Amino acid sequence: MQVFSTVRELTEFLDTLMKAEKRIGFVPTMGALHSGHLSLIEKSSSENDITVCSIFVNPTQFNNPSDLANYPRTLERDTTLLQTVACDVLFAPSVAEMYPKDEVFSFQNIDFKGIDSVMEGKYRKGHFTGVVQVVKRLFDIVIPTNAYFGEKDYQQLAIIRRMVQSLNLPVKIIGCAIVREFDGLAMSSRNARLSEKERENAALIYKTLLVAKQNVQKTTVEELKKWVTEVLNTNTFLRVEYVEVADSATLLSIDEWQQSSSRRLFVAVFVGEIRLIDNIVL
Ligand code: AMP
């Protein structure tokens, strides 16, 4: 595996491959890698000639300074882990490399059609502006054929799809299924920050989503959201930030089941200080 920390070195390396018309698969991450990330890399490697993984904790997408300061950074361990899977290139730039002071990164005027103002967009102000900024910059550097994103961050995936469509970027966005722990908790780099007790109780999030899924036909949308909120809030380790039922494509919230033929249930839950998100197709 090749490891690069500068844009110049990486582009020089990728240039030759591009000229040879190799398919480049790209998996952008913030590191502290787990099996969820690795599943994206495996998928990319099976569908491309070369797979590039980036590790960059992007400061512009954090709305909470303590979340940014405490975000796990394990580059050495991640590098070793990537060597055990089919990753060809690791790009791990510094903040100065990604955002040079003398360059201005203009924000593209994209109409996100409301996808950016609900759920994560509503509760993490500025988050998606930062996500779009970093992913656009990474796409400009890597110029991937295919890029892989997890459904764990379902709204982020929808935002990226919209960005690519709106800017007409020549990259195919591929959504990948959520990888879960043995007890159903969605894998997340932030899980490492949970105490033993918090980790145990966090499993209730997915268990509740599963029960909710089984009860779709028996309740109204409002009742279901209320039930999920109550079940999660009854656990003393958990505190719900939002529970939403939305259309899978528009991500706009629905009040009646008939309003959408493809619905998803979304939650954001604090487990102690740690904020986790999950979602399930209904
Ligand atoms: P992150 O490092 O958290 O920014 O995640 C990098 C990529 O991995 C994003 O596309 C995430 O959606 C994806 N990802 C994170 N956790 C999981 C998971 N449990 N299952 C599948 N994909 C995931």
C-alpha cells in the first residue's frame, strides 16, 4: 500500500493510472477505522482497479469543538489495518494540506432541495457545508470513477448524491449497507468513546428500531415516533435528540404512511456525552 500525505505526491501517482484508464475507487473516512469502513474498501476493491482510502478528520464539519478535539485519531493503527485489506493507496493529509491558507475554496451554490435542513442539518448547524466542502475537494484531488459511502450516514449519502448531480461531477456514488456490532449497534468510530455501561445500553437503539419496523402497519407515524422516543428516553443512559420518519429519496419528513412508498426511520441519540445516529428502512 502506498501512503501519501501531500496532494502533489498523490496526484502524481494517480495521474499515470488515470492515463492508463484505470478505474479508481475512493473511500473517504475520518479514520479510527472499523469493519464498517473496511466493508466499503472491500466493495471498492471488487469493483475498481485501484482503491484509495482517505483519512482526514475534517474540522469544518464539526459543529461541536469538544467532539472535534476528542474525535479518535489512530493513524498508525489504521495504516496497519489497511495493509491487511485490499487498499492500494492511503491519503492522510494535514489540515494545512487540505485547506492551504492562500487558496480560497468557494462554496458551490447547490440547491439541496431541503435535504440539508432536516435532521443532521437542523441539529448540527453547518455540518453539511463542511461535508460538501471536504468531499468536493477530495473528489477534485482523487478524481474517482466510483466513490463509496455508508448508509449509516444516510443523509450524508443523499447530500453527496445531490452535490454530484447538481455539479455534474463524473463520479458514481455507491451506497453501502450498515455494518453492525454483534448486538446490533451500528459500528461507529465514536463507539470507542463509550464507557462499558454506555456501550451495553447503546444496543437498545437498534433493538428499538427493529421493533418499530415490525409495528409500522399497526400505528400512525406520530405514534411510532412517540413510542421510539419514549422507549429510548426511558433508559437512563440514553437521551433522544430526534426521531424522524422520512422518504428515502427526498428525506422530507412524512406524517402518514401513504405519503411515501420508501420510508426510513432515523434517530440521533446521546449516549452519555456521545452522540450516535442510526436508521432503518421501514
Ligand atoms: P467516517 O469515518 O465516520 O466519516 O465514515 C466514513 C465512511 O464510512 C462514511 O461513508 C460512513 O457512512 C461509512 N461508515 C461508517 N460507519 C459505517 C458502518 N457501520 N457501516 C457502513 N458504513 C459505515
